[in-house]
Amino acid sequence: MTRKASIRRDTKETKIGLQLDLDGNGKSQIQTGVGFLDHMLTLLSKHSLIDLDVEAQGDIHVDAHHTVEDVGICLGQALSQALGNKEGIARYGAATVPMDETLVTTAVDLSGRPFIAWKVDLPQHVLLGTFPAELAEEFWRAVSTNGAFNLHVVCFYGSNTHHQIEAIFKAAARALRQAVEIDPRVVGVPSTKGVL
Ligand SMILES: [Mn+2]
């Protein structure tokens, strides 16, 4: 069974091609036109062990908003597609990741239900290259909504915005890695309902 997905999404705002392999080893090729997003997606792949290729051409002459949100939509759709009927998966994942002065926990339930809880104090109007800090929440909302999973993100403390967002992506990567993992002891779908 291969757990791969390929998404093509073209709108008047963005044109995106995204491929992933849940059973990869963290190889990626990322080109979104938004440098900080490339940095985040590269480490998301590395720490989730999900192979990820993303090529996006967005209206970055406007700003990074559409590109970041739409890559999130495609990533969510791809996760959902690659997971299929979710037989044999661990389903839950959680990780706490430090990055210097910052500490972040994320928890994931691949439940089929979109939900995001975002307990993160990020400063408004801070730019990381061309990436406004507040887009981190938009990105993960798009991923969890389109991937139909619960995602809780808590940043306990941190003063460097780059570190805060990077720790969020790394913690989410580690949590996703656990949740998508095939557990050989799981028979069928890990739900008493029988469906996820
Ligand atoms: Mn960094």
C-alpha cells in the first residue's frame, strides 16, 4: 500500500502543485516564492519524515497571504488523500519541542473532524522576510480544516517570533509523524465507530 497524494490547485490567485509521501524519509523540494514558508515546509518534511514537493506561483506582488493559505489548503487535502480510509494508523500524535527560549506543544487527532485550537501569542505586524507572523495561524487552520483533523497548538513561552513559529512547525511535524504512522497492532480503523 502506498500512501502518496498529488494535488493540483489553480485559482486566479495561486497555482500550486503539491506531492507527498507519508512513508518517506523527509526529502523535500520546496519553492513557494515565500522564503520563510519554504524554510518552514522544508523542516516540516524533515521532522515528519513525510516527503514533500511543493511548487507554488502565487500573487506575492499583493502579499504572501493567498500563497501561504492556499499551500495550507493543498497540504491538508494531500494528507487526507494519502491517509485514505486510515486503516492501521496510530491516529493520535503529540509533541513538545523547545527552541532556545521557546516551548511549544502540539497535539493531533486524525479524527475526520476539522478543529484548531491556537493558543499562541504572536506579535502582530511582524514580518519574517515576506511572511507576516499572523499567517502561521492561517496556514495551520487551512491544513487542519482541509485535512479534517484536530490540531491543538500551545506556545507556553517564547520571545523570538522566528523561533516560536519554527517550534510550532517542528512540533506539528513530530505530532503528525506519530499520528500517521502505521501501528502493526492496530487492526482496521482505530475508532470504536469503525470510521474516521
Ligand atoms: Mn530558522
